[in-house]
Amino acid sequence: MDKALVVFQDKKIRRIWHNKEWYFSVVDVVEALTDSPAPRQYWGVLKSRETQLLTICLQLKLLAEDGKLRETDCASTKNMFRIIQSIPSPKAEPFKQWLAQVGYERVQEIENPELAQHRMKEIYQAKGYSEEWIEKRVRGIAIRQELTDEWKERGIKKDTEFAILTNEISKATFGKTVEEYKQHKGLRKENLRDHMNDLELIFNMLGERVTTEITCTKNSKGFNDCKCAAKDGGEVAGNARKDAEMRIGKSVISEKNYLKEFEKEKRKRLSSYDSLK
């Protein structure tokens, strides 16, 4: 999901990796090129006039504004060029160059996965995250990928099943589902893990890593077996969290997102520095 959005001149373009290439939301591209207040209607009129455009689009599920996955007209990089040609816009040429670059970078990342990690780190750095936090976040992504790969190998295919298993780990680790945790932090569409502090990330990683080990050791197969392993893995992390909280003297679970905490700490350090001058 970290790669599900790209930005062109402050306009968010949804995309999805399908059949070994990127597919982009046509409506989002129309909005970026035309600044139309009604991009869906604009696209509707366009495809009714040029019906051949429908033949080069696929209906793929993308995250909508309401937070749900909905079928959306999408086109590959090649076919998106064809659609852009039908849109009279001065932004067309720079958009084509941007689109080609985005596709090229993905090919590079497949050939050299370290490039994807490097670009991801640059994005987090630009947002103001510390090097220490970024290293934990990157490690957490790798651990999560290992777990989901195991689930796929053991028969987990549906998005709803992945969500349920993830919630089992979250509930056992933190006492909250992912959605409840986001509400606790005052988040809506944001990625929960991007707003966890260091300890939250660590216990989240512990729950998922132990779940992977239990899943492999017990040779879990199918949804029910994986669900039991997820609950057991989360309980290990949950017990560790409770022990840590008892010794620290406060809850690990924070209501605040990481960036607010980071900014507060930065201001505090600057204030202390100024007082020493």
C-alpha cells in the first residue's frame, strides 16, 4: 500500500501492480491533466465519444475515498498514453514523461530491490522521520512480507482473510484491531504503522515474526490453522508488551502519531539548545 499512490504536481494518482506492470486510475489521471471539478463525468463523456478507449481499460480494485476497495477503470502505462492523447491539455507532455519515469523506476526496482528500499527511505526522510525510526519501519516491512508470503503459500488468498489474520495479531499484541488502533490515534486513511512510535513498531514486528515462526513450525494450512498461529504469535508479543509496560511504568500504546511526537521532541531539543547559548 506504500506504493499504491504516486504524485504528479500535487495530484495523487492511484495505481496497482497487475500482470507485471503498473496500472493507473484513469479518473485520477483525467483530474491531474484537466483540473476538472467532475473528473468522473469528464471521463464518462470521453469514453462515450471514443468507445475504443473502453477496450484498453481494465476494472481493477483500488482504494476509494471511503476507505473501501472499489472497481475502477485502469490502464497500463502504454494504454494510458493512448488515453492522454484524447485529452486536450498543456500538461500532457510533462505527464507522459513522468509516467514513463514511474514505469522505468519500477522495472529498475524489480531488477535491483535495494533501489526500492532506498527510494522508500528517501520518502520517509523527506517527511521528517528519524534514521532510527526508518530502519525499524523498513525491517518491519520485510517481516510483514515474509509473513504474508507464508500465508499465501498456505492457502490464504482473499483480502478479507489477510485482514482478519492481521487483526488477530493486533488484538493479541495491543488489545485493539487495526481499525480500533487507528481510531485511538485519530487516524482515518493513513497507514497505522507510519504513525507508530519505536516501541509500537518493535512489538508489532515481534508479533508478526513469531507468527511466521509458529506458522512454519506447526506447518499451518488453511485459514483456521493460520488464525490460531496468528493469535499465538500476537499473544507472545502482547505478553512482552505488558511486561515492558509494568517495568517502564506506562503504556506503550500511544494516542499520538509519530510525526507529532517527533516534532515535539525536536522543538524541545531546540529550546534546550537556545537556553544554553
